[in-house]
Amino acid sequence: SNTIFRTDYQAFPFDIPEVKLIVELDPVQTRITTQLSVVRKSASAELEALVLNGEDLTLERLTLNGQPLDPSRFSQDDARLTIFEFPASGTLEIVSLCKPAANTSLMGLYVSGESFFTQCEAEGFRKICWFADRPDVMSIYTVTLRADKGRYPTLLSNGNLLSSRELDLGRHEAVWHDPFPKPSYLFALVAGVFDCRELTMRTMHGKEVLLQIYSDPGTFAQTGWAMESLVRSVRWDEQRFGLELDLDRFMIVAARDFNMGAMENKGLNIFNAAYVLADPDTATDLNYQGIEAVIGHEYFHNWTGNRVTCRDWFQLSLKEGLTVFRDHEFTADMMAAGLSAQEAQSARATKRIDDVVVLRNAQFPEDSGPMAHPIRPESYQSISNFYTATVYEKGSEVIRMLHTLLGEQAFRAGMDEYFRRHDGQAVTCDDFVDAMEFAYKQSKPGVSLDVFRRWYRQAGTPRLTASMTDNPTEGTVSVTFTQSCPPVGVEKQHSLQKEDFHIPIKFGLLDESGKAILLADSDGIADTKTLELTTQSKTWTFKTSSSGKAIPSILRDFSAPVIVDYDYSDVELSVLSAHDNNAFTRWEAGQELATRHILKSAAHWRETEQPLAASKVLINVWQALATDVSLDSGYRARAMMMPSEKTLLERMLVIDPVAIATARDGLKRDIATALSEVFHQTYLGQQTPSEYSPDPISAGRRALKNLALNYLMVGNTELGSLLAQAQYANASNMTDRLAALTSLTHESTNTLKQSALDDFYQSWHQQPLVLDKWFSVQATAPDATADKILALMQHPDFTLKNPNRARSVIFAFCNQNLSGFHAPDGAGYKFWAQQVLTLDKINPEIAARLARVMDLWSRFIPQAKTAMQHNLQDIASQADLSGNTLEIVSKALA
Ligand code: DPP
Ligand code: ZN
């Protein structure tokens, strides 16, 4: 197969210190002259061939030191250009053609709307021109762009603008120079007509820098929040990490057609428009939060990713895990800014909860399925399939554990050491851990990260079992933690002997009334202890301030990406939910109580076709959360949510999606009915001023209000519908409008539903990002079927070519509509297979993402499992499948 292994890494035999590109932009056929200065590395063999990558290119001319190369001196196939016996040094000039308008993969140079954009990470540069397209080859780029001035007045590339001038025939030229050596995956160019918002600011050392945000004509008013977010990002990296913007100019451009969220190209970030454009009328609180987070993320890459980059793609988490950790901390700091200490703790917990929900929804299932891989994978076929929740989200959790072990100060010292050692280099995850370990040892002699490093090479979610013993006569409590993590994914085939992980466990105890019990050991007295489990099992004994049965609070702040097994009683969970002084584990307790009920109810439904009624204990917990006004609204909204469908599926040994959907709906209905008056009061109590502000307090109030509205629609449909209709009609912002529309269309009768949807379409269809929401609401409706989705895709505004639109319908249906997608007739699975195959011809990266929907097929109930398997086999049997999709389906079927 085409598998590439981490341990096969070899350095590139040449340096390419300088790259000069001349790009003659034309949508049909763009001509690029690539001039490379090439120097053989002293250690390389004298007769070494120079091998360059290239895809879908036409070679026009090839010269070495000004002389055309004789055809006997080189060879070319559909992926490589090989120049035999390359001299010790030389200037290679290649003239080649590519076809931007025909490029629907959105990798390399492509056209979106009327404009040109590029996407090079991971291996898109080779679709632009021949080059050593790997992250450890770093060059200084000078880029000359030429294009028709009327159609493409704005011409951008990385770095600084050196010059611009008019050419004849209505064309013009701009020359850009990036003074920082960079790998090809950070190259970018943009050409087109744009609105531009700009401002200048001074960095921490007084340097004046120009910040610019480019977006479609007519969208200037929607880029204000993005600019504010960018300024806050610049300031935060200075204050928290001492890292300054190193360029004179930092640009962001919004693209309508984009595979990912955004891309950190040096000095010229290109963003999915969904993470740039916002105003109160078109964007929700979640959109505002997402924009701030992604702008932060890409900006922070300028140091963690660009100044220090990856040696090879197996090291992807070096930059992604670390940068996700940084953007999570940025958001948490922004949410806590200006609040009292107690409010700040709750705001940070809210962010932590959101991040853990993402991890459990996306990464835990990945880590138990056929694509399971360590945060630093050992092998891949297509690197674009490894931009995963494991590399990103679990990678970030691994960094967070380092932060927990080292503490803020030593962690910062480790970051400083990392930059001191590696600025300007392409390095490995080991290099990062070495720098951290150096700082750790300086702060605490005798410590080591030897065991900790296993997080980088072993996959799977460790399971932590806890057991407690009280010794009332001695006034002590003992807790024993035991870990296990059987092989997953490819680990199984290699019968890998797995070793124990280094797991930091933040731990506390409550007495039966919910009061914190102080724990004393040789380190002192505290109500939270960070226990470090580095072996299979270990027991800790504490002197405690109380006798009686203690309730453990395990994994406070979610201190490690593991699953906790402890045999709580429902009453113990309700005590934790009401009293735990750690906001994360307090949230966890209520969610766990609901999860246990749903799992039991699902099993009961399978036997009797009846879900189980919710217990009094559970209803009381929800009531207590709804009425505890000492808790901030955003936190309460998260505490009173139903556990997500994905986390519930993951908890079933044999997955029965319809049983889970039914049991979950049943619990929601029980709570909604029992507490409808409470929800009505909650709804009325959470009004916000009509002047919209995306701040976390206001957003939290809207989240709680809209959650209450949704419960009310279920528990008292008549009243709920009236309130939802009124809210829809009077909403002063998209958050409230969309929440009302969603509740109306998902929980009410057909007539209400259709008129709200029609009105929404009429009002907003000219805004593509709002139209995506309109499509999504329908794709996630409980009564959606594969047939209805196919009909929706006949809408004139639907297109498969725009990834956001494809996601808003197809991905929304397959990923977020449990009962619709898993309809027992198998129509959802057949629909899925058709869409994967159609998309595979248009955009293999997006197709491969969709293919992952079936990851867990072998764990489903027999009837679903067989249907899923047949559809996977259908795809796998297609002759001309892309390498991306082939890797996913063949691993799923292996
Ligand atoms: N979209 C990716 C990210 O910023 C590319 N590196 O994480
Ligand atoms: Zn990133």
C-alpha cells in the first residue's frame, strides 16, 4: 500500500534557501515561473538526484543555470520531477501551468467567487508548482503577481509589499517579499476585489504594525468583530507568552469556499468566511465565539507553527495540539476578563465544559475506532486524513496535562526554552517535550517526563477505575486508582504491548451533606490534591477532617483525557451536582446522572418498547440547577443540557441509535413536563437588553433562555409555541431568531414550521452563512429522512461545491440527526454512500471526512451493522476512488 511510516524519515539532501515565483494569474490557465536556488547539503552524496513534487501541472520549460536541461537529464511522472545528478549548487528555473478554475479540490490555487485563493497545508503547494513540498525545507520567498487590474485590483502574498506597477493591456503587478524562511505549506496568494478594514497598532516593543482584514465587497460592516478579536489576540500573546508580532503587516482574507476553518499562512491568513464575518443580525453567539477562537488560533500559530515548525507531518500535533491549548486558554482568559474571582472561575469552567464536550463527541469515538492513532501517528496514507480530533483536541489535552504538572510558571519557562532552542527550525514533538522537561527539572529536581512521553506514541482513551476505603478509627480515607488501555486501531494488528500512562488526577472529597473534606498528606492540607498515577495502580491515603462516608470528586477540571469508572449512587451524584466546589466536576455529576438514566432507559426500551420514567432524584437535580441563581446563566445552560447523542452512543457496548434517541427524548420530555413552570420562569428571568452584545454574560443568558424555551416547547407546547413565535418575530439578533426557529421547526406542527422556515428564507437568503443555518435546521429536524434531504438538495441554493453548504445539509444530517440518519430502513446509509462517491469526484478531502461517519459501524446492532458494512463495501469497490477516501473506508473494513 501507499503507507508512509514515521520511522522512515530522511532529511532532504538539498537546501533551497531562496524561491522566486512569477505568477501570471488567469482562471483558465495560470503560468508560473519558479526559480529555485538549490544547494546540496554537505553530508549528501555527490550524485544525488533532486526530486521535486508536482501534481496536475504542465511543464513548459526547465533550465539549470540559464541553460535548457537536456531531456536525458530529468524525468517526470504525475507526482514527481527528478533531475539526475544535480550539481553542488545551481539555479533551477521551471515554467509550468495549472488550471485554477477547474480545481474543485480547493487545494493549491483555486477560484472562489471571482477571486483567487490558495491552500497549501499539507501538500497543496505541489499543485501550484514543482517544489520540495515538505515542511523541513524552508526558503525565503519573493513573489511577483501579475493579473488584470480591473478584475483583480488586490494582489496579496506573504510578507511585505516591495513594489507595484502598471503593465500594458490593463494588467498590473505586485511584488511581495517574506523575510522569514518558511516551508511551502505556509505559502499563500490572493487576488480579487475586496473590502478592506485596517488599523495600525503598536506591539509590546513599540513597533507599528498594520492589521488588515479583506472580505467580499459589501461585507465591510461584518468584519469589526474579527478585527477586535485580532487585536486581542496580539495583546494576549504578548502578555501571557511574551510573544510579539514579528511582521510589519498581518493580513486576514475571508474565502467563501474553504475546506477547513482557516489557515495560518505567514502574514497572510486565509479564513473560511464563517470565521470572519459577523454582525448581530446574521451571526449567533456561537459564531462570535468561534471567530474569536479561530482568529486567536491562527494568529498564535505565527510562533507555534511558523517560527518553529514541524520537521515532518507526523509531528503535526507539535503545532496543532499546542496552538489549540493556546486558543483555549485565550478564550478562557477573555471570558474571565473583568469578572470577580468567583465569576471568573465559573466562566473558565464553562469554556472547559465546552472543550471537553467536543473532545468526548469527536475524539473519544475516534480513539476507539478504526482510525485510532496516537497524537503523533506512526503511519498514514493521506496526511490530510490526520487533521483529526486526536491530533488537535487530545493533543491539546496532553499539553494541558504538562501545564498541570509543571504549573503556569515552569510551563512558561519551558515555552521560553523551546523558542530559545528552536526558533527558525523545523522540529519534532520530542524536541518540545525535551524543552519542557528541562524547565520542569529546573523547577523540581528529580522529576522526569519519561513516562509522560508515552502519550505521544500510544493511542486509546485510558480507563481509570477508582475504589475508596474509609478507616474511621484512624481518621483516614484511602483511594486506589487503576488504569487500563487495551490496544486500539492498528495497535491491535501489531499486538503492541502498551505501557502505563502518566495521569494527573485532580481529586477531592465531599461529605454526605456536600461539604468539602480537607485532605492532609505529607505535602500539606488542601481540598484538592493532584495525584500522579504513573503505574498501573496506586493507593493514596489522606488524613481527613471528617468521619462518615466520603464522596469522591474525581478528575476536577478534567485534569486528564481519560474515562473514569466509579460506582456512584444516584444520591451521591446529586450531592456532587449540588455542592462540589469544582465547577467542572459539579457539571459532570448532573450529566452523569442523566447519562446513566438514558442508558438504562434505552436497554429497557429494547425489551419493552417503553422508555423508563425519570427518577425523582434526577428531576430534583434539574430543578435545583434551574433555580440556583447563584450560578451564572451560561453555566446553568450547560448543566441542564441533555447529554450529547455522540457521548451516549460511545457509552453503549452494542450501539442502538434508535434506542438512545428514544430514551434521550423520553428523559427530556419527563424533565420538560415536570418542570414546565420552572422553565417558564427561567425563560422570563433571562431577558437581555435589545442592544446586542456578544459578551459571555449576555451570551450565557441567551443560552439559558433558549434552552428553557426548548424545554417549554416540549413540556407545554401551546405556551412554548406562542413564546417561540413571538421571539422569532421580535428577535433583535440571530442567536434568538435561530433558537426560536429551531425550537419551532423541531418541536412543533407542520404549519408553524413551514411558515417560519419560509419567512427565514425570504429574509436572509442573500447571506450565504445564514442560508447555511436555514439548511442545517432542516437537515437536523427529527422528521427529516434521506428522501427529504435529497429533495432539499434540489433547492437552487444548494451546491456540493461549497464545503460550508455541503456540511450544512449532508454532514448535518449524517452526524447530527440520530433518528433520521439511522432510520431502520437503511435509507440514510445508502444516501451517505451516494454522497461520499459524488463528493469524491469534486473534493476528496471533504469526501474523506464524510466517509468517517461510519467509523463505529462494527459496534452497531446487527441490522444497522450489516447495512453499514454493505455501503462501505460499495464505496471500497469503486475503481477510481481518491487515496483520501480509500484510506478511510479500507481502514474501516479492515
Ligand atoms: N486549519 C489548520 C489549523 O489552523 C491548518 N493548520 O489548525
Ligand atoms: Zn492550527
